[in-house]
Amino acid sequence: MKRGFTATVSHEGEWHVAQCLEVDIANQGATEDEALTNLAEALALHFEAPTATAVSKIRRIEVDVGAR
């Protein structure tokens, strides 16, 4: 499934920086096209379903959060 996103592109030093406006993800490249390609790859990885490499333990902890 494809989904569209809006990105800003700025030039910072030697790099072009592409930042997604809907999701807090950014990437860079030597050219504007490369920055946008790298951003698209980062977004695709962000939305990829996670795969566990090890079984995680779920634990409950208690923390004092009241005023002293």
C-alpha cells in the first residue's frame, strides 16, 4: 500500500535535508533527490512491521511520583 507524505527540503552546509511534516523523521543527502530518496526509505522502515529477534520480558515496576 502506498501513502503520500509531505516533506520540506532545506540546504544545510554541504547537505540537503528532507523532513517529513506528518511523521517526525528526517534524512539527508548530497542532492535534493538523494535526500528525498533517503527520507522515503526511512519512512518505509518506520512503518515496517517489527520483527522480534529475541523474546522480551514484560515486567511491572512501581515508581514514587508524588510531591515530597
